[in-house]
Amino acid sequence: MNYRMLGFAGGITMAIGIGLGLIATKLAPTPYTGGFYREQKPGYIIAGAAAGLLIGLSQEAIRQLKQKQDQDQG
């Protein structure tokens, strides 16, 4: 496995996830003013970053494994 490509793909999709988390904080304002709801906004960013990282890593790992499988069969 090419770990540099895994890291790059994970980093790029994590950045996209952070961007989507930031967008979600702006699009989903809460009408409540309690402390729980004020501290919820960074959760969107963290969730977006984690989801982006996992999606990017898994997608690149599958791509590399598929490429290796095709080389072994060919």
C-alpha cells in the first residue's frame, strides 16, 4: 500500500468534510440558547472531518487493492 497516497486522499477529503461541517453550522442555526446547543456547532466540524477522513482513506485503500488485484490476475 502506498501510505502517502492514503494520507493525501484522507487529508483532502477531511478538508472537504471540514468545509461541509462549516457550511452545516451556518445553515443549521438552532433557535435555542442553552449551553448544550451552543457547544454543538464544533461537533459538526469534527464529525465532517472524521467522516471525510474515513471516506477518503477507505476509498483510496479500495482503489489500491483493486489495482493490485487486477495486476495479479492479468
